[in-house]
Amino acid sequence: MAVTVTPEEWKFVFFDGARIAELVEKLAGQIGLDRDVLIEVDESTPLGRARVTSVDPVVLSVEGGAFEDPKRPRHMSDRAVCDVAGKWLLRVRDRLDPAFGEPPADDELTLAQTTAWDTYCIGRLARLGYPVQRQRRLYHFRNRHGFSDLADAAFERLWAAEGLTWADIQAICDETEPTRTPVG
């Protein structure tokens, strides 16, 4: 398995492509993803969107702000790289696992589905020993699933889970639907 990072030469940010590749290679090995990975960083934007644009080969498209240290603008954060890449690589691994099922394409997921799957991924990342912001994730989950005991229990189940399927994640979303505040 090889990890390639583009661009090779940084013009707008002080990132280290070799370090990004090293971190992502370690992550991929820990989560059991044995595929080549291409990380495409758009260093021209401080925004923080990231997405998987392909699973074969794995291509992670990242806006520079996603890998940035919040206390040192334009500088890379190992923690941010691991948080962002870890979540997306776990999603790729889920998508490639026939036992997981067939979730909708990322752009077809509802906000509740996205947040539930993210919670499941970041919980696994935490158990691998990576620092994560659990309270931030809980607040984000509550915003999409409701501020209720039911939503909090759903978060805990997702956070602690191993071996969920897409049907399990969807069932949790269905369970919290009555506690959600309508948007609009």
C-alpha cells in the first residue's frame, strides 16, 4: 500500500507531504485498509471540507483548512490530519466491507445519517488511541438528532460500537427522528 500526497511542493501553506503520507499510511494499516491512497490537498483555501472522491483507488480530496493547526494558521496539524483522514478512511473501509451493507453515496446522505456515521467512525478512531474531541462530537450529534436522553443514548451506542452495519446506523437514525427539531 502506498500513500501519495499532492501537491509535491507547497506554495501557500507550511505542510509536509511526507508527514501526511506517514500519518495516513499508519492509519490505513491500523484500520485494515490495504489500498493505495491519494491525498489531494487544495492548499489555496483555508476552508476545511474533505471528501472521498473514489474508493478504487482511494482518493481523499481535502481543502487546506482541514489539515491546519487552529492555533497556527497555514501550518499543518498531525492531529487534524489523523482526525480527518481517519474518519474518511474508516468510511471507505465500511463501504468496501460487504457485511456493512450499501449506504447511499455521500452526497445523498441526510445530515442525521452523516452525523451518525461520523460518530461511529470517530469512536473507533478514539479506541485506536487517537485524540478526538468527544464533547464536540456529542454536541454535533445532538444538533442533528435532538437534545434528548434518547439521542444521548444513541450517541453512546454509536461511539462504543464495533461491527455495525449500515442498517444499524439507519435504525439509530430512525429511532432518533421523533426527537429532532424540524429545520426550516
